[in-house]
Amino acid sequence: MEPKVIEYLSAPPSVATIKTLLGKLKLRPEELLRKGEDAYKTEIAGKQLSDAQLIAAMAEHPVLIERPIVVVGERAVLGRPPENVLALLK
């Protein structure tokens, strides 16, 4: 199996792509956020944002998206811890 690496910091995903990833990951938008990032602290922290607003923020500031994300067909996992990826590949 040959992985496809998507460098989404240099090629940010669209809102539609983020929605698709969330569906495959079975996560809500807030579960995909990197809360230690400056963009999180300035754009999101302390605000009541809808799922659509969180997804739009991730599309605008891809550094907010937890990574790596590994996708195989219709399934996906966060690559941390690495055991998640092994379980996906079985």
C-alpha cells in the first residue's frame, strides 16, 4: 500500500474536504482542533462557534487541524498515536 501524503499546511483543504474528513474520522469539528495553536487562542478560544464556523476557521487556518490524518478508502484515523494507523491498515 502506497500512502498519499497531503501537505495541507501548504495546500489547505476546502470546507467540503474537511467535512468529508470529519465524516470518515467520525469526529465533531472541535475534536479535530489543535488547541495549543495561536490561531486557536485568537480565533476560537472563549467563543461559542457553530460546527460550520469551526470548519471555516480550519479551512482558513489549516494549522488548526490535528495531524497527521491517515485515510484508507472510506475510513480515516488520526495518526497519533501511531497504533491508530496500524489498526486502520488491518
